[in-house]
Amino acid sequence: MNRIHYLFKDRLALFSFLLITTTLLVGIFAPWVAPNDPQEVHMNLRFASVSWKYLLGNDHLGRCVLSRLIYGIRPSVLWVLITLAISVGIGAVVGFVAGYFKEKTDAFLMRICDIMFSFPGYVMTLAIIGVLGVGIENILLAFVLIKWAWFARIIRTSVIQHSNAEYVKFSKALGTSSFKIMRMHILPVTLPDIIVTSSSSFSSMVLQISGFSFLGLGVQAPHAEWGMMLNEARQVMFSRPEVMLAPGITTIIFVSAVNFFTDALQIALDPKLTPIGREHRKGLKQRANLHRGEVA
Amino acid sequence: MLVVDQVNKYYRKGGMFSRERQQVLNNINFQYNLGECLGIIGESGCGKSTLGRLLLGIEKPESGSILLHGEELVKKGTGKVAMSAVFQDYTSSINPFFTVEQAIMEALNMKPGKRKLKASKVDYYLQHVGLELSCRNKYPHELSGGQVQRVCIARAIATESPCILLDEAISSLDGSVQIQILELLKKLKDRDKLGYIFITHDIQSAAYLCNRVMIMRNGEIEEIVNIEHLKDVQSPYARKMLEMIMA
């Protein structure tokens, strides 16, 4: 990862990175950061507007919106990230093995993936909740079970594409072990693809979690979650539209930051997409002068 | 001496449960003396590249053996590379995420030894193939086709293997660069006593570089001749091929 410094030359990427890390830290240290108890009800403060004690106002039960947002980071961001990491991890292992060894291994693993695909995702989630009970951890378990096959498919395609390259052939001719070839050659090349696909599914997972919370199957009522806050606001959409703003804007900003960041990460990791710096351009010019003999 | 003895290779056709096979190499027998340059000539699809992959040990033959001094070719982890390679497609022959230095270091790292010592060897190999030392920290997409191919040659000789397999190594370059690379290969052959197995479909470049040529057709060896006797080939196919070039 010696190319990471390219990432922070991009201002937007740096800003997104700071925003994401701040969010994560605030989520982890929620009890110390949040100004109020997120579950404390003040019926006299229903839909109260912004005040010094309640910086983002109060919701329909008079609870502190800011504190609820902060506590909501945990299920909405932290748990989703962990779930994503697990499913991408399983998918990557399966995808690498299938894509690299091909033939029978590939056929076997991909048929398993096909079987996983034949279960409709939402129905599978509902079935798991039906068996294991209501709760966010069961939804996340269902997500892992469904999503890994999808990641395996995408990562396999990317691995196959690169494992036929001639630098892999050369490495094989040197007698390098398969594991080392995967780690040294194929992982860095496929990493941008993996990052971009997982970031795009991150936002859809956040939305799905809130969808299940809305159905009452995910995060349970007094606990805060961004999607659930939106749903609570939805009930008063026409009389108090401003209640929607806080969770809505937070979700949009965070998901955009993730997307910007991964986009920049992809560019930073790929030497071919790195913009040519000033010193570098000078080097190119020199080379052009020195190598006039060579045509192509 | 490298001995290829009754090598057969099939590829499976059709789907998962198909038993249909296509024979790509049929009973290949030849000997290769270390230090000589053997050209393998044939039209597309005649099995030359498959034979190349077998020689490199990337794939295994279905039957028959390929032995170097009576031993199996590839032994993992020993750091000894029997045969090194330069491939055709210079756009994918170096990992796009590797600098020139890293690419050459990969070959050097196969052998035991101090990392620092190896890093100092990179410059030596770059000069050896006529590249500027400023290329060291460049990525392959910043180099021209001829330069990438030179890096590949440097990487191949850095393995210190006695023989280099050139699989259409100059075919994707344009005319004048082809000649430069051929001259470099010839120079290295004379200076370092390197041997080549030169897979190509271009008889002229094979005639320039090789001591012997092997003409292949449909997975079989048609004829092996010394380059001095190239005019006197016996088999009708080889004759026809030569006539087409002379005309």
C-alpha cells in the first residue's frame, strides 16, 4: 500500500475520509459524545425546534434528535460495515479460489453460488428472522449468507480476467506458489474492483436495514437507527417536514462520502489512473529526448 | 540437454460432462541442447504456444515427459528456474501495478540472498538490455512497447536460467523495434551464452536468430532442420511455406 499518499492529494477524498473516520469514531464513543440520553422522552418538548440543549431539536416523543443520530451510527454504519467486511471476505476467498484454479473447482463453487442465488434475498431474510427471531443481528446474518455469493461471482470474474495475464504466466514459470501469485499479483489488481463493488452495496445495505427496521423486524423501537428515524418522520411528513431533514441529510452525506472515497481510492491504487505530477512529467520529457532512437 | 519425449496434450471440449477432447499436441519428440537457439515455426493454432507452456511447466502434458538433465522441469521453492520466458503481449507481460524495479526484483527474489544486493543488480540488468536507469521507477504503461519488451528480457535473464522461451516475443512490435530487439537478443546470446527457444510464425526472424528450426503443423512436428539447410527442407508443407515467403 505504498500508493496511499496519492489518495490524500485529492481534497475531496481527504474530506470524505475525515468525515467517515469522524463518523465511525463518534459512533464507537457514542455514550461520551452524545449530549443527551437518546431514549429519554419529554412529552412537553414534542417537535421542539433547535435549542442549545437539543442542538437538532426534538422528535415526536421529545427525544434529542442529535443524540439519536449519534447512537444510530452503531447499527446503521458500524454493524453494516462489519457485515460487509465478512461477506466480502468470504466472497473474496471463494472468488479467488474459483477464478484462479478454474475448471472443476470453479464449476463446483459457482454451482453453490447459483444455488444461493436461487433463493430470493428478501424471502431468505424473512425466513431467517422467522427461525431465529427478530433483531438486527439476525438480519445481518441473513445479509452475510445472501451477499457472499454475489461478491464471489464478481470477484471471480475479475480474478479470471487477470489470472490469464502474461505476468501471471511468467510468475508460474518461475515456480512461484499459487498463494503467493494471488497475493502478490492478483490481489492488488482486483482490489479496486472489490472496493468499488463493496462500497456500492454498502449504501444499498444501509437502506435495506432501514427497510427491515420499518417493518419492525430489525432494530427494536426505543433504539435509534437512521432508517427508523426516517420512518418515524414519515408519519408527520406533511405537518412537520423538518423532522426528516436530520436523518435524511446525514444518510445522504455519509453514503456520498463513502462513494467519493472509494472512487478516489480506486484511482489512487491504479497507477494507470494516477494523474502525472510535475516532476514526473519532466522525467517523461527527458526520456523522450534520450530515446529518440526507439520508435514505438 | 532438454529432452521432450512422446508428449501428448489434450484440451477438453464442451461442457462439464463432456468427454470430447481435442488433441493439441500429438507425440512430440525432440531434443534441445543448452546454449543453442531453436526456432519453433508454424501457423496459428498449430500448438506452438501450448508446447511453450508445457516447456515452462505452467501446464502438464497428458502423457510423455519433459526432462532437463534427466530431471523434472519445475521444482517449486528451489529458486532454480529451468526456463524463463518473454511473452508476446507487452501490455500484459508486466503487472500494471508494478514498477520496472519490482518486476525485475520478482525474478531476483526467487533466489536466496540479501535484498539489498539484489536491488543493486537491477541497474546492472537494465543496462544490460540497453535501458536508461531512469526507467527503474516507472510503471509499464509509461514505457513504449520496445522498452517493455526490453524489461521483460531483463527480467528473464535475471532468473539466471540457461534457456529463455521467447513466445512470439517480437511479433507485437513494429518493424524497426523488432530489429532492435532481435539484435539485442543476438548480442545477449553471444555474450552471455544464453540459449533460446524462439516461438514465432515469422521465418525471417527465426532465420536471423536460430541455429535450428522446428516446423510444426496441426500439433505434430513436421521437420527439424539446421538453419544452413533451411532451403533443402523435405516435407511438402515446409516447402510450401518457404515458397510463400520467397515469392
